[in-house]
Amino acid sequence: MFKAFLGLTISFIFLTGCQYIENHNLTKEQKIEKPTTHTEDTTQNDQNQNVDQEIKEEEPINSNFLLEEKYFNEVKVSNGQAIIQNPDNILVLVNKEYSLPQDYVPQDLTKPNIPFSFGDLDIPKRYMREEAARAVEEMFQAAKIDGIFLYGVSAFRPYNYQLNLFNNEVNEKGEELAVQAVARPGQSEHQTGLTIDITSESVQYQITQKFGETKEGKWVEENAYKFGFIIRYPKGKEEITKYQYEPWHIRYVGKKVAKIIKEHDLTLEEYFEKVKKI
Ligand SMILES: [Zn+2]
């Protein structure tokens, strides 16, 4: 019993901030300064009870920020670039710091049964990884029930497609502007098959920040997490994500993590800063 309490106390100290450590020190001082009396025991017991209550309240929050090792990027640096070695990880963090291998193509790509802005064309950008495809179907279906009609614009993008997209943008606007709008090849989340750009008729099926102000965009912002998606590049977090606000770009991370990210108003980068490996 005592061992269990001690263990719990130690892990609690480990997991929480200074405030508890101060309380804990107070308990120790009282133990040393005052001889054990009935009153003192009562005080200690009361304090212990408070600690127990605090543990009960703190635990769910802390366990939200514990994550198995397999969900973290495994990285190898090659030519100054951090290349992800476990790109099939559903929580893979792809950004301007971490790149996917040039030859990475997810093996479970499938066509989600949702309408796309480009009609029935069977092209790579119609495809998503199995789990993400089922989730986006679920989301579009739920949206429809709420009178919200969404359309896919672009999901999976192979490395070479991104290479062309990036080169075209550089030719048009110069490299400095291009890197703000278009991911470098290997650094696009679209290569994961876990991402999809979506739109609505109200913005003429375009990819535009105006989508965020439409009822469809607002519905997505409010509800995407219920289906395991996050708005990957939110407004006000440009310095962290290194991308402009993209209300149309949603990324599948699974329901559990999407909920944590939404509730704590995080980006995927911030989530990985907070989370502890177990
Ligand atoms: Zn996108």
C-alpha cells in the first residue's frame, strides 16, 4: 500500500510542475518540525487525500501526452536533410524539418467514396491510405446530414508530382515566395496519403482561405477532429507550422490524437513537443 502510494507520489512529482513540489516539501517540513500527533496525522492524511484527488484530476491530462515510441519520427540525416525512416506511421510528422523518402509510396492507397471537384477522374490525387479514406467518408457523410456539402480537391501526391508543382511555383514566383506556399518535394504531407484538401461550392470548388469563413469551412473546423482529422495549418500558428493558414488542408491523425490537438489548440509540431515517449 505504502509502496504503491510512494510510487504514485514519485510519478506525480515527475509529471507535474513546481506547485506540487512546494506542497510536497511542506509535508516533509511538517514531518520533521512537528512530532507526530493525532492532529498532525490528520493534517497529513488530509494532505494525502488532497494529493490523491489531485492525482485523479491530473492523470487523464498527463496520459494524453504519453505516446508510444513507434509514433515518433525515426530519422536519418542524409545530405543535411532529416529523412523519415518510418513513413507508414499514422502520426508521421512531415514538415520543413522532416522529409519523406523520395521513393515512399503508401502501400494501402484506396479511393475514398466521396465527391471530388474534378469529377470521376481516376488520378493519384483521388487516393488516400485506407484508414484515412474510411475516416473522410465518415466525415463527409456526417457533414451531409448537417446540410454541409464537401468536395475533395487533392489527396495523395507522389514525390514527382510535388517536384513539378514546386518547380512551377519557383519559376512563377521565385524560391522565397514558393517555399511559403508549396512544400518542397518530400516535405509535403500529401505524399503520406493521410491528407486531403477539401472545398465547397460556396468558394467555387477552389482552394482559398475564404473557405474558412464559409459555413462548410466552419463545420470542418468544428467537427473534423471527431473523425480523426486536424486543420494542419491553423490561423495564428504560421510561425510554428511555417505555412500560411490553410483551412482546406486536413490531416488524418486518428480520433484520439485529433481530439487532444483540438482541445489544447495545438499544431502537430506542438503536440510532439509536449508529448512524452513511453
Ligand atoms: Zn494540402
